[in-house]
Amino acid sequence: MWLLTGIDGGACSFVNLGNGEALDVLNGSVENGTNIQTHKYNGTAAQKFFFAKSELIKGGTYMVRSFAASDQVLDVAGASAN
């Protein structure tokens, strides 16, 4: 299970309740295709995310965007809408 923790500026972190580690953008990269990992919580921009309403999909859908690079979103590699 994950706990969303609020941080200043509208950002949040996803913290694993089992081990206390947070979702973390690998090496704090802002490049497309960068992997997400879990890492000891350190409060860096690599562990901060925010929700943005999606205009691509109707029905109250939100995207999870990186706080470090707001044009980057969490994505599942090779995912299909079907």
C-alpha cells in the first residue's frame, strides 16, 4: 500500500507503507523513458509529484506529473489503451 504525503507547493510523495521508501525518478533525470524506482525517502524533487487533470481522457482522469519536470508524466512502458 502507498501513502500520499502532502508537501508544500501542491506536490506529494508516494511512500510505501511496507518499507517506508518513496517513488523516485531514477537519478533525478528529466529525460523521457526514465525509470521510476523506490528509494529511501529524502524529499528531493525526484520524489515529488503532482496531479494534473487530463484533457485527453474524459471522466475526471488525472495524470501524475513529475515535480522536477512538469512536462513529464508517469507512464507504463508499452501500455495500450485497449
